Amino acid sequence: MPNRPYIVGNWKMNGTRAMLSEARAIDRAAARYPGVQVALAPPFTLIAAMAAEAQAIGIGGQDCHTAVKGAHTGDISAAMLADAGAKLAIVGHSERRGDHGETDAVVKAKAEVALAQGLGVIVCVGETLAERDAGNAEAVVKGQVAASLPDLPEEPQRVAVAYEPVWAIGTGRVAAVSDVIAMHRAIRATLTQAWGAEGAKVRILYGGSVNAENAGDLLAAEGVGGALVGGASLTAESFLAIVAAASSAREE
Ligand code: 13P
């Protein structure tokens, strides 16, 4: 099982060229943590500029279309991401599922096209508060994983799953470590069901209000292979504190 923690910053719809200096600082400092794999997913407009300079970190897109090219105004394909220097694509983020009506089938198609273009993918899943309160969190997330996961690729280690409970995103309300452990175990079981032994090669990340204070406990938890970080990835100072926590959690 891959044990290098994977710390990914998702800038969402934040960042103009003025913020390239933050990415530069993150890249420079990440070189000091070879035991941690670090990536940033800026808005599409910054990918090429960041990728041209990045040495220690991977640069990725926050989405891609299911097609490689065509009449889809405003969309970006996985081939275009790769051409701009991206190494990965996030697919199925709850904000995409919510804002753009993306279904599990669409997310699966996006993951497959991204893999076919040579990118790594992070498939996002997570329950809403209503689903958790109704006692359905595990069933919902297992269902999302089973239906959003690409068919077994040649290099399953290029796939990561991010568990991001919707109620924990941008709210400052982080999931309890025990709940994260239980959910990651359920996700692992679903991966093994789908891919057999190869399912062990997928890293499972946690996302939702991860910050410098809570990262250490989350990243040391059983089955947590990294973090997908929103707000706290927007400055080098806060993001690097999480990278440092991942490095220490690994050494413990
Ligand atoms: P926050 O870290 O801002 O809660 O966002 C999490 C997220 O959605 C990352 O993809």
C-alpha cells in the first residue's frame, strides 16, 4: 500500500496571477519534505503558469470534461489539462456535483478520460448532513465510490479517493477522527470489492476544514492517506503547516 501521504490544495474559484508567489513558495518548501507528495489544483487560468515553474509539486485541474474535445463551450478537457502541464485532475467534487448536477456516471466518465490522458485522478465523495443525520452516511458514500470509480486502470496507484463530508467543507466543522477512520475503512472495502487486491493501491484522502491545528490528528489516523485542503491551501504559510504535519505524522 502506498504510504507516502498525499496533500492536495484545491484553490476552487480563488486565485489570480498575484497568487503565483504563494504557489512558488509552496513548491520551494515542498522540496524539503520528500516523504510527502504535494499537489495544487488552481483555477484553470493558472495551471500553465504554475506548471511551468513547479519542481517539487504536481499541478492539477479541478475538473475536466468527459470528452477529449468538441462543441462544449466553456469546458476544459483532460487533454487540455495535460497539455497545460497538469499531472492530475480532481473529479466529482461536491461543489461540481451540486452546482453542475454531476452524477456518479459522469464522474466515472471524467475519471476514465483523465486516466486515459495520463493524469492522476482524485475522485471525490461525501455525504450531506441530512444523509448523516438519517444514518445513511456509509451507504451513500459506498454507493458513490462504487458508481464513480473508473474501471480498473493499468496503474491503479494513479487513482485516489477523497472523502469529503459536505457538511465539513468550508464550515470549520471537521469530522471526528473516529468517523473518518470508520468511513475510510468502508471506502477501502468498496475499493477491494471493485478492484480486488488492486484496491489497496488507492490512497484515501480526507477533506473538509483541514487546517494546521487538526491535520496532525487526521493524518495520523488509520487509513488516512492524505488530505484535500480548500481554504487552508490558499497561503503558503497555512498549507505548508499541513504538509509539515503530514511529514511528522508519517514519522511517528
Ligand atoms: P475546506 O478545506 O475549505 O473545508 O474545503 C475542502 C474542500 O472542499 C477541498 O476540496
